[in-house]
Amino acid sequence: MTYQLPAGYTRRPATLADAERVTQLWNDRTEAVRRERPFGPDLITQRWNHPKFNLETDSRLVLAPDGSSVGYAHVRDVKDPPVDVFAGYTVRPDHDEADWLWEHLFTWLDTEARRVIPKAPPDALISLVAGTETEDQVEQQMLARFGFEHDRTFHRMRITWGDASLSPPDWPDGIAVRNLVRGIDDEALVLATQDAFRDHYGFIEQPVEAELAELRHWLAQDDFDAELWHLACVEDEIVGFCCCLAEAPSEPDHGVVDVIGVRPAWRRRGLGRALLQHAFGIFRERGIRGAVLTVDTDNKHGAPALYHEVGMHCTQSRLTYVKELRPGVNLVAR
């Protein structure tokens, strides 16, 4: 980058000690566009502690003359092959008119993301992927200005059951449901997940070893609870799964259906619905008032309709934007 920051402003990589200030920065922006402060430093730290993320090289923090944070960005090169690079960024709302800050962050993101090019297959399309809230018109304008195009919309859906009765799951014949056993089911769950999501938006065919490393990173987090990871099995084979968290970041009285999937051979039998209803029942037994999840609005298997049928409704939307870094053969499900 050839331009200078304004007098008194500085830039540097983030450190673990910056988790609180980066959380505040992200919450300030989210509060400005949709009146919520959903993020906690634990979520930021989880992402920073990913084995394939390096704070020194993969993050950029911009500080005002008074030492406060005004902008942050990171790139996440966590896929193998690295053909989709994920961008995170935020600008403090009182700096929305600071074109130099947006230019600095987006130029840095573009430059750093291109480091993956020598590691990727030589004929592969490489993309930089970013997201924004539907309410954040400034971010959308900046994404377009710096070469991104809107590619997908995701809905956040919620159900709150209160005192209402919940329908019990109606399991297909031959299904037994149990909880994940960490260290025993890891590889089988990875294989089931690959099978279930191979035709879903954003899927990249990765080596099993890479997927195992990713799974084990999340299984090692403090919020992992094996009793909320539900496996639908036929004998020893996992044919469906519903992996949950006890507490949504912005709604601590609601659980999160983090990942739910059914292998192709078992679709259209009511297994997805049964897994959801089972998860809802376990949440309720714990005194949790409802559940949230995120769904691709263009899901080709009818997931949004299913979630509506079980009583969920859309509460907000998030947009995915993509920028082509190098043309080539697309290895990612779009």
C-alpha cells in the first residue's frame, strides 16, 4: 500500500490481548445496524486459536490517535485446497466516511488473500469470500466498490416454544439416535458430513485428515457438549446428524442448531425433521426456551421450508459476497 494513514493513526497485527477491543469494535457496528451486541471475546479467541490461523500474518488492527480501535480485518486460509479465502472486517461506525480506512482494510485483505495462489491447484478458481448484514448499506457499498459481488443470502431462523407443546420425533424405520462419542466417532462423522454436504453451497472436497483436524479443533472448545451432538445411525453407520450449542451468542436463552445434515440415501424420509424435533426436545428438557439456526435461502433440498414447517421463522438475513482473485476451474459448490 502506497498511501499513508492520517497523522496519529497506526496499524498492526492483532494479539490475543486485543480480543476484548476487537469484540467491542464488532459489537459497535452490529449495534449501529440492528441494535444488538451479539459477540463475546470467547468467540473471537476460538477463531484466532484455529491451528491454521496466525494472528501475526492474518490480522490487521487500525488504531486512532487516542489508542482506540477504529478498524479490523482478517483473512482465514483454512481450507485444503485453499481456493476459498474468508475475509472478516469491521469499521467503527463513526469512521464510515473515512474512505482511507476502508481502502486500507480492503487493500490489505486482497493482498493477503493472494498468498494462497502458489498453494492452490494451478488451474483452480480462487475467490475471496466476505459477508455483511442486510441492514448494513455502507458495507454493501464498500464490498461492491472493491470488486465483490453478492452471491448468496442466508436467513437466521428462530423458534421460541415457551409453554407450547413440542411434537415428538417420528424416526424412520431402522434409525437409532445417540450422542457423539469424542475420539470414537470423529472420522465417521467427517465422512457423513462430507456425504451430506457435497452438493451444498460452499462445499470444498478436502482430505479427511484436514476435516478431522477442523472437527477436533471445535470439539476441544469449552462450549462443546456431547449431549447436544445427536447422531442418527443405522447399525454402525451415521446417516444423519444434528450438532448443537447450548447458548446462542445474542440470545443466551436459545440454543443453536449449528450443523444439521442427512446423507443423500436417507433424504425424503423425515429424518431431518426428526433430528430437529429431537434436538428441540433436549433443549427444552434443559430449560432452554428456543433455538436458532442459519440456512441458505437457495438450499436445493428444501431446508427453509422444513424449518418453517416445524415452527421457525426468519429474524434476520446475512449476505455473502465473493471476489474473484484468479480465474479458473471452480472447485467449490455454488
